[in-house]
Amino acid sequence: MKQQAIHYFPGHMKKALKDIQPYVKLVDLVVEVVDSRAPVSSRNPFLKEIIGNKTHILLLSKNDFSDPANTKAWVDSFAKEGLTAFSGNLKKDRILETLSKVSEPLFVEKRAKEKKIGMKKQPLRVMIIGVPNVGKSTFINSLKGKGRAKVQNKAGLTRSEQWISVNSDFTLLDTPGVLPMNYADREKAIILALLGTMREEVLPQEELASYLIDYLKPHYPNALKERFDIEDISILEDHEILLAIAKRRGLLEGGEPSLNKASYLLLKEFKDGVLGRYSLEFPDAGL
């Protein structure tokens, strides 16, 4: 039986979806930021309709949180579909250089036209979008850097949208708000909650912890060895795993090991990337 869909669509997100459409026409490039641990579920399902034929690059962020081999497989998989993609650690990698490298082949015709008419190379106008907590703000700040100059407001834009000169290659359209998320089924909603993209309160904490454990068992059976000294979770029941975590970390309620506190800790350590480098989606899974 099909799992029940999750209805979670805050008003400000609905407004952002409507407001962002006019700005797509003003840019040369749209960079969509997704979480590398689940690059399908963390994409906005309405994006294709919004950007149309606009040149589009996918950034798989937080690659220091995800399975490195799997992240590479995703980049290759998207390339086969004709979508340029790259991954990065937004806090440590030289993201601006990487963006320049991957975007250059996409604008060969534009550069040729500029050269032909004797025009100086114009910076690409870039808009960055993504659902909450995938690293969009971190990416924008990494591009802006310190002391980047703001360009005057353009006609037709509200004062809350600013053009920011990044370098000779890029001008960034910094737009407020976020795009909304669509929860097509309960499983995708759970994945988004595990990533911290959707508030965890929308789903029962026990359900989230159980889903994570049941996912890790076949894919990463030794996932809890380093953090909690649990050798092989594939041979244990979910409650036994949570009980072991509670005992090892001294998580008590009324003097007894707390499965609730253990669930919270497990979920937090996964979301924050402390647990280890694990992915929740694989390219060959048909997601």
C-alpha cells in the first residue's frame, strides 16, 4: 500500500516560489544546490518548470558528509542525463574556481559572440537556488567573499534583491527566501527530515530513527562502530541498537536507558555529518 503523503508547505515558501520566477529571465545561469547524501529527494520538483531552457548546473553540497564513491557516481549519472553537476565542501573547497571550470564549456557560444563583435567578456549573471539547509547560503557567501561590491539595483527588481559583483567572471543575483519543497511520498519526506531540510517534528522521531537504522543495516552495517562501538548493526533489532547507544552515552530517563534520547542523538549526529560519510540515495536505485 502506498505510504501517506506529508503535507508541509509553509506560506513563505509558497510566496518564494511565485516571486522567484521573474528573476530567472534576468540571469545567464541557475545553480541549484542539493544535499549530496540525497541529490534526488533534496531537489525541488518544481524547478524544471520554473527555469525552462535556462542553463542549469547542479551542485552536490556537503560532500564531506556523503559516501565519496556514491557522490562521484551521482555526478556521472547526472552527466549522462545531460545535466552538468559537481560536488564540494562549501566551507573548505575552492568553490569559485570549480564553478568557473564547470561553467566555462556551457558558454562557448556566448563568449564567441562577444569576441566577434569586439565586446569585452561580460560576467555571467548567476542565481543560486535550493531548498532549506542544503548549503545555499554557505555557497552564496563563499562566492561573495569579503568586500565584494554590490551593484546598483536593476530596473524591475525590488530593493531586497541585489546584484553582487563576484569577479570578472560572475555577478551574483542574491535573492531572499527559499524555494518550497514537495513531499511526493512519505519516504522522501523522511529523507528530507533526516537531512534537516524539513523540521523533524513533522514526523515521529521514532519513525525517523527506525528508518535510518533500517537503511544503514544493509548499506553500511558498520556505520555505528566508530561512534558507538557497535560492531555490526545488521544482526541487531532497532530497539537493541538504540538501547546500546543509550547505555554507551549514558542517556537516561528515570534512571533507565532512554531510547528517545538515543534516537535524538543518532538523528542529530547523522544530520550534522558527525556519524560518518553515508549516502541515503544511490543512482542505480531508480529514485
